[in-house]
Amino acid sequence: MRLPIVALCALLALGSAGCAAVPAQHVGVVEVFGAVQKGSWSPGLHLWMPWQGVHRINCRTLSIEEKTQTPTSEGLVVGLDVSIVFHVQPEFAQEIYARYGGVDGIVENVLKPEFRSSIRDVTAGFPASDLYSERRNQVTTRMSDELRSRMKSRGVDVEAVLLRGLSLPDQVADAVQAKLAADQQAQQMEFVLRKERSEAERKRIEAQGVADYQRIVSAGLTDQLLRWKGIEATSELAKSANSKVVVVGAGKDGLPLILGGQ
């Protein structure tokens, strides 16, 4: 009698069985009567029994944002808007569900508190100026390394920490704005000075070129050359149709003297 009952129960179980789907980039964790089973289901279709609860753990890349007030190395309290990019490691899905109830549980109870702690610890080692200067990347890299080391053993892989915004105390912000304005003025003045120096150098080179030209021309103007040029000019004038009087040798240094002409 018992065998037919068992067989009937088995047939009913098989008849009510179905398929459970696990989406892409998720891992299925199976629970039976409150007990989390070992192993996990990969993405795809799986044979499902009515007594099995299937919990899908999201292993996609996610991000959360944290706004906090934290002191710097000089004791200034600054406001930071920081984001963390992370994903759950699939091989830790069963443990994450069993210990924290899923991704939301580990984020709220572990990741966020560790994130806030890492921000405070790292920011305390840098002056406020590093948070808005070229050393900003060093700050976020230090945060990433610190948080990654804390969360690695818990099955959360930290991909990056991004510093989205920074708010300084009013007096510090005013000082920063004044310094930036002074830097801009100094850069503008340096540009003007470089331009003036370039213009002065151009004029010097131009004047030197004119002086060199005059020196070369003066060196070539001999008395014999001037006399010859005068004779050539007189010869050309003599060919002109206009009347004139040419006195040869009457000019200074024996050059022709030209009188009259219409």
C-alpha cells in the first residue's frame, strides 16, 4: 500500500514540477524549507520543484552614491559626493544570500558603512587642496584600493570610486576663488610679456637687417662707382628729346652738371 502512495506523490511532484529561469548576469540560489542549498544555478532554464525557492542574485555592475561630511588633514570639514562602482562575484552568491539576504542586504549592512569609513580614513590623510587639484585622482585611487581590500573577502569587487562633487567651507571657497583669479591674471600677464618680448625681438632683428643692408650698400659705393653711374645717367639724359645743357666735369668730384631742359 505504501509503495503506490509514494509513487503517487512522486507523480504529483513531477506533474507540478516546472522550469525556473535565471536571467543573464545573475546567479540562482536555491532554498529548501528555509535551508540554503550548496552551489548555485547559472543563467538559463533549470528544472524546478515546488519545494524549492529560487533567489536570483544580481551580479551586474552597479553603483551607489554617498554624500558625506568628512575632515581633511588640516581639520577642515568638506562635503563630498562620491560614487562607488561595484559588482557581486558570482561564486559568493550563495554566501551573500545566506549571510545578508541578497545584494541589498550586503550593500546596506556592509558596503555602505565600509564605504563611509574608507572615505573618512583616506580624506584625513590629504589636505583640502588635493581634493580639487591634479592630485584628485590620487585620492580616489586610494579610496578604491582601501575599499577593495575591505570588501574582497565578502564577495564584492570594487571597480572604481568616483569623486563627483566637492563643497568647501565658505572662507576656504573664497580663498580658492581668489587664488584661481590671481593665477589667471598672472598667466595673462605672462602671455602679454611673452608677446612683447617676441615683438621686441622681431623689431631688433628687423633693425639689424636694415643696418646690415646699409652697411653692405655703403661699403660698395666707391667714388669710381658713383662717377660711372653719373656718366650712365648723363648718357641716358642726353638721348632725351628735351633740350638741356650738359657741362662735363663741372659737378662735384668731376661728375657732369646738367642745366636747363624743357
